[in-house]
Amino acid sequence: MRIVLVGPPGAGKGTQATRLAEKLRIPHISTGDLFRANISRQTELGKLAKSYMDAGELVPDEVTIAMAKDRMSQPDAEGGFLLDGFPRNVSQAEALDELLKTEGIKLDAVLDLEAPEEEVVKRIAGRRVCRKDSAHVFHVTYSPPKQDCVCDHCGGELYQRDDDSEETVRTRLEVYHTQTEPIIDYYRAQGLVVTISAMGPVDEVTGRALEALKSGQ
């Protein structure tokens, strides 16, 4: 299957993308991974992307699209892929359509993960990360530490990252509504959108997504 995964920050896209790609036996292709891989390998696209990032500017659509094109041409993506974080806007969606058309293939579905805005804010703003080991993550509501502000694993201080503040989350949501959400209507016009609730246990959401993709509803 060839799938695009969309949803607001905090909907669990990263978690579900990894799980769905494994279940469907297709590569998970995320924008972040594309940037990191190209920059670490010092490809021409990576150097170009880094020059914009170092200048504090957004990486142009054409650079992101070129990276995605290169990744989707790899042998492991011949039987399908799951795109996460790309396309990010309608211009990128149109470019992806043209790219796939030249390859004689098309998308099978656009999976839209829905979550109420206040729930998204609660999920992200409630996260606390260990200063000693960032892999240790807690949540003030869903997975609180045994001792307030102290990591259960190493005793490190737990803190809220700047990106996780409520103000920043609401700004990220506004960017999502303005730039990315319009691609849902774009793909809905093509009959590709499959919408599911991102609420509930992770396993339940994964099962819901697989069933929706299977039935096309």
C-alpha cells in the first residue's frame, strides 16, 4: 500500500506510522528522517537543506520533494510506503501526485488521525522529559512519575521542553490548520481520505487504522 498519514501534532502520528509500517511491511518515510539522513550523508540535497536550516529559514518545497522522490525510488519502497510529514501543504501534495503519475503509480489512501484540539494540547503540554536521559518521558496525567519532577529511572530532573509549552503547542496547531489541514480536502476530492479517531489505547488506534485501511472507510 501507498499511504499518506496526516493529523495534528499530538495525534500520535509517529507512533502509529512506525506500527502501521511494520504491520503492512512497508517503509516508514518521515520528513525528519529524510532531512537527518541526507544531512548526515552530506548529500547535495542534505547540504542544501542544512544551508537553509542554519540560516533559520524553511527548507523549500522543491528540496523536500526531491528528497522524498529519491527515498521512494529505493528498492524497499517498490511495494509501497507510508509517508509521515510529507506532503505538508497542498503544493507538496500536487507535486507528489505529479511524481507518482510519472512513475505510473498512485496513492491507495490518506489516513487522517483525528483528535480534539484540547486533548492534543493536554497530551503535549503534559509531557515531562528527563534532563539526564531524554529517552525517559513521563506525562503529568497519563504516566506521572512516582515523585513529582523526578525521573523514576535515574533520579534526573523532569522538565517541560519549550516546544511542549501550551503556547507553542497552540501555535503549532494553528500552523497545522493553516498549512497542512487543507490537504485533507484536496485528497478527499480524490476519494482517498480515511478518517479515524486517534483517541484510546495505542493498540486500539492501530487496529482501528488497519481495519479502516482494509475496508476503505
